[in-house]
Amino acid sequence: MSLEISPRVRLGLAAAALALLAGGAGYGIAHLGGSETAPAQTADAGRKPLYWYDPMVPSQHFDKPGKSPFMDMQLVPKYGDEGGGDAPGVRIDPATSQTLGLRTAAVRRGELASSITATGTIDFNQRDVAIVQARAAGFVQRVYGRAPGDVVGAGAPLADILVPEWGGAQAEFLAVRRTGNAALTQAARQRLMLLGMSSGTIASVERTGRPHNVVTISTPTGGVIKTLDVRAGMTLTAGQTLAEVNGLGTVWLNAAVPEAIAGPLRPGQTVQATLAAFPGETLSGRVSAILPQTQADSRTLTVRIELPNRGGRLRPGMFATVSFGGSAQPALLVPSEALIRTGKRTLVMLALDKGRFRPAEVQTGREAGDDTEILAGLAEGEKIVASGQFLIDSEASLSGMEARPIGGGTPPAAGKPAAPAALYETVGKIEQLTANSVTLSHEPVPAIGWPAMTMTFQLPDPMIARGLKTGDRVRFGFDRPPAGPTVRRMAKVAGQ
């Protein structure tokens, strides 16, 4: 049987084999149970090899001994009883383990900080925008030398507008006011307000007793002038937009977070941001919104963060790094370097007794620093290989050894029914529902050490979710077969 070895494993095998050749520690990695060449040949007398192979190219088999066509070395025999008899696993003697630099680590229970780091850019706060319009038709008599991009304070003048219609209406108001009729005076004052005059302009007319048909247009709030469409001599119509002013008291930081790790983020949580423009300084803000659309090209979600902008130092377009801190949560942890990611599944190499090793499939969760959370496939206290596992995995593949599946163990004896799988219960909110899966934001599951998280469960029967919809809060029970966590029952929480 010919087995394909990945380029990464092949490189690891080559490096380890060269180290063994240089140190005189045997004649090949695949003969991991041996010591020196001559004694091994004597001990193997009387045993019939299955085939011979080159440790550098273990997928190529030969039916007789001889020199390797690939390297300047002898072919290595492969025996059918290698690997420790009936016990599953690849056997490696301690001397070879030391030569290979194998390092083991225990699966431990600890705390994993739910920290996510992303990058983003500063943008204007689009909720702090003021639009300046002409309240009545008129002519621009004077402008005050403003331009787009200028930072102005509240009440900054933009232009003087002559409004002919106001002159006649103000003269009529003054004439009615001189009659002393309070009701008519109030009606005339109301007419001026309906024509677009501010209360300040009307008060000035009453105080001076003269019409004021030239009004100064000012900014209602401070900020940066984004647009300015007023020039001297222009003719204006009622409601025409003259300028747009964006406030600078707060700004938005739009961070791009990969969708695969964006599940724990919630509006309102605090974040820390650092900017290249201000090295060594950390700014605090809060998540104001998580935009509903995912960027299809980068598979990221845009998280909108509101930052205070004291002194107007934060300018749109600035680059920032964001840290979404969270409280540490209990988890089952292994070193990240111990994981073997094949693309279809994730494996670790178990370190068993008597120098035996066996691959095991695991389900991983969050990752922080040098540790990775294990959701299924390992138990606390089990030992795994943290360094050199790729070389052992290559030998296990060569031997045709099956990895221990998630939740796997010794199969039940013939005629005896398998014990029912443990069912775990918790409460969660339905985030997404399909015909064969359901995504739930659920509370912690202390029985198996799961923290609160958002994850997808298998749904073997659509009738389990009958009458339920996205957004419902449910109590559900699930187990963990080799295919992955599977919901077995689910009901809507009463009183929702």
C-alpha cells in the first residue's frame, strides 16, 4: 500500500534522519524501536520483513534489501509486528526519543483569556452631522472665507444672506406692534417665524424698531466643514443646503474582525486601541455596533467602535490596532504547537505507556498566546507530544494506524448494546437555523468545561426545531458523537 506523505512531514523526516545519521543513532526514523544497526540486524534474524523502504521516502516500498535509489544509504526493513503487539500505537525506545528531541506536555485545565486583536481605521462619527440650509430665498452678499476641511467652532459665520421677502413682513410686524393690539402683534410675530426668521432676528427687530432683512448664516455646531456650497453673489432658494459640518467630539474606529472569531463580540463591550501616530498611548472606547454585512472578499465583519476625541487629535484615515479584551474563562488547554492540522481534521499525538504513541482526533476552540482550547477528544491529564509529533505521525501513517476518534474508545463486545451517550443540557439563543444544523449562542456547560460561546451543532432531525426560529431562547440537550456535537432535544424557554 502506498501512502502519500505531505511535504511538511517529508521535510521533518529528512531533518530528523540527517540528525540520526550524523549522530550514529540508527539507520532510520521508521525503525524507531531499534538502537544501533548491527545489533538490530542480529535481533531481527528469523523475522520476515513485510518490505523495505527508504526513511527519506517512506511511501516507496521495495521487495528486497539493497541500496536506496534516492539516498546514499541502505533500505530499512519493515516488520509486521512493530508497534507493540496488540496494543495500538507506534513504539519508540527512550534513546531514539531523546535523539529525536521529543517533548511531551500534559493536557491541563486552565483559564484562557478571550482576547481578540484586529486592525482598523478612524472615521467620522456619522451620527454627529449638522446640515446648514437657507431658510428663505435670497442672495449671498458676503462670505467669510471658509473652505471644506476647515475646523470651526459652534456659531462660526459662513455667509450673509439678503432676504427681500423679510423686509416687507418685518415692516408690517412693526406697524401692527405700534397699534398696541396684543393678539394682532402675536399673530404678526408668528408669521415672521413661519417665514424662517429665528427668534433672535425677531427680537432684534423689536428692539431696534427697524427691519433686518440681512441674516448671517452660522454653524450650529463645531467640527470640520465637509461640504460648503455658498459663494458671493449666489441666488439661494428656500431649503437649499449650504454646508455640512461633522462634529469631532467623538470618532468611529471601524475594525475588520475575521468572522471565524467575531462570535463573542457584543455591542457595549470596552476595547483598547493603539495608534501608530501616538506610540505608547492606549485609548479606551466601546463597541457601538457590529455591522450586519460581512465583507465577501476578506470574510470579515466591521465592528464600529466609538472613541472620545479630546483635542481633536484623532483624524479620519489614521490606522489603529484594537484589542477586544475579555474575562478569562476556564478551558481544557494544550500547547498550540502540539496540533497537527491536516486541512480536514486536527490531530494530536498521544504519549502512551511503554514508549508508545498514537494519533487522536480533537476538536479545537479558542486560541490565545501559546495555548489552544480543546472542546472534545482529550481528557485532563493525558499526555501529548508537543515537539516532534510530525515525525511520529509519519510513522503512524506508514503503519496504517487509525487515529482515535473524538469520543472514541473500546468498541462494545459483540451482542452487548453500546452504552447511551452522555447528554448535556444548557440554555442558548438561536443565531441561525438550517435543515441539518443550528447555531446557538449558549451558556457555559460546566460538566464538560465549555465556556459560554457561539457554535454550530448538528441537527439530525428537522422536527427537533419545529416551531422554533432565529432569535428564540431555548433549552437544549446535546451529545458529542464522532461527527461532532449534535442536538437531541430543544424547547423554547417559557416566558420568552
